[in-house]
Amino acid sequence: MENNEIKSTKKGTGILSNSVIWFGAGVSIAEILTGTYFAPLGFTKGSLAILIGHVIGCGLLFFAGYIGALSKKSAMDSTAISFGKIGAKIFALFNVIQLVGWTGIMIYDASLSLNEIFSTKKWIWAVITGLLIILWVLAGITNIGKFSFGVMIALFVLTIVMCKVVFFGQKSSLSSETFEVLSFGQAIELAVAMPLSWLPLISDYTKEAEKPFAATFASSLTYFFVSCWMYIIGMGLAIFTAESDIAKIMAAAGLGKIALVIIILSTVTTTFLDAWSAAISFKTIFEKVPEKITAIIVTVIGTVAAVCFPMDNITNFLYLIGSIFAPMIAILLADFFILKRDFSEKKFALSRLIIWIAGFAAYRLLMLTDLITGCTIPDMIITFAITVATGLVEKKLEKRKEN
């Protein structure tokens, strides 16, 4: 029994090890930065939107991970259940694109923070940050694991210190020019989008879980609490300082340069994981490409994007993630739990790809209306219903052919 537990721990499939992984995923500067967008709603209303959005997003994260845990398939292999082998490669490409985007965003934010400490040209700090990430890639994930864990803990401790500022500090008056106006429905979508961005990855960690339900539930619950915490900290600091820039927030809150250093280091270690995950997904498309080379290329592209493009507002990027992955998981849920269909041995599942396109279009159209529920839930209901109806028709046609 002890040997099995040790083996499970080494594979990262135990309940505790899965929880630690998703604790680390939640403790991120990206989560804090996204939380700042909720400031215009005020603390109470903003917190409610964060909680509702995370209930939806982490619920979907659970089901995505549970499918992988039950089927013993990785994230991309799980996608093949509904979309076939080629369809899975398409979503692997989408995942690579979103991770390249996250890499650029994180490098951009790090360059702003570094420039706050050492005033010079921002592009220099973007290049330096990119080079640090490449060094992490070359060192390898096993060699920098302990250091990354230490930085993650330091950032978490920093958020505890931030609580004093958020809950016991004197709030500033928010200027309407400081933050973009955000409706309650839009806020829910921003809270949903972050867990959705992890959908293409969670099965990689749950597929060999000794206890599928418990490990997946613990992972989702851990991420729910930690991510909500990061969002609320970001929102609270923005309300307190009346600033949206993380570097200025740290300075205004009187947290000093050490806080910025921790944030920069956490950016490097977190962005390394984005680049590495992009390399793993890219390997699903082209098996022979070495992971380290791909991760370096992803980092270079992200660095160039951080230098060339402004990335102060990532709301449209988060909405794009939602519009891609919300209908995808709705189709997968319908096929796996209701229809019991599996297209993973086929090259292409045309009907499911057509339904996904319809779901994607529906999400973009729903964005034009200010729904209090956000876009994800109504879009998933529509996509789920179409998938079930299509699946039932397909089964009837198949039975007729057999007869």
C-alpha cells in the first residue's frame, strides 16, 4: 500500500499533489491583475461577481478534469472524444495560441513592474524577462521546481500582507477615468474566463488519479478558493489605491520594492509554465518537435509581442478564451455523460465541429447583450442542447442503417 502511494505521489496523481498543483496555478499575478478590473463594481458587488463566475468556471473545470480521470486520457485526448483526432489537434492549436498570449501578457506586466523600480525603457525589461524565462526552460522543470514553489509561497504570503491594506486601509475615491466601466454580467464572464483557460490542461494531471472524483474535486475546489482570493485581493488593492497598474498599486499601498521583486519572480516562474504547457500542446500536433525548443520559441514570440503591442487591458483576450472553450466543454459533456459517444478513433467528427462553430458564434452574439448571467451559461445550454439533439438523431439514423 505504501509503495502504491509513493508511486502515485511521484506521478502527481494523489489528492494532495493535485491540490498543490492547482494551488500554484491560482497563486498568480495574472489573477491579481484581472481582479483589478472589478474595482468599478465596488467591493461587495465585485466579490459577488467573482464568486458566481468562479462557481461556473470551476464547475466546468471539474467536469473537464473528471472526464480525463474517468477515461484515463490526457486533456487533448479527452477532446478527441467529441472532435476526433484532427479535431483534437485544432483545439491543441487553440491552446498553444492562448498560452502564447498569456506569455506575452505576463512579460508585458513584468516589464511595467521592473520599469517602476529601475526607470528605463520598458522594452529592455521585456527582453530581460524573456531571457530569464528561457533560462528557466533550459534549466528544466525538475531543476527549478523547489525555487518556483518558494516564489509561489512568497507571493501567497505577500497577498496575506495585502489583506491588511485591503480590509484595514482607507479607501481612495475611484475616478471613472481610471477604470473601464464594467457591467455585472461582464464581470461574471471575466471571472469565468480564467478557470476556462485551464480546461485544456487539467486532464493532464487527473488522468492517472488513484481516486478520480476526489482528486478532481480537490483540484477544482483548491483552485476555486485560491483564484477567488487572488481576484479579491487585486480588486481590493485597486479600490484602495485608485490605480489599475500593478506596480503603481504596490507603491501606493506602501508595500515597497520587495513586493515588486516577488511579483517579478512569480511572473517568470508562472510564465515558464505557460511556455512549457504550450510546448506540450504543440507536441500533440507535431510529435517530433522538442519541447524545450518550442518553449523557447513561444517565449521569444511572447517577448516580441510584449515589446510591440500594448497589453494593459486583457478583457477581450479573456472573452476570446471563453468563446472558444465554453462551447467545446459543453459538447464534450453532452457526448461523454449523456450520449455516451466516442469519436476518438475517427480522424474527424464533422457534426461536432459544426456545432462548436455555432456555439462560438452564439457566444460572440450573446456578448452584444448585457446578460446578468454572463455569456457562458446561456451559450453552454444552447450548445449542449444542440449536441444532444444531434446525437439522438444520429443514433436513430444508425439504427435504421443496421435494420
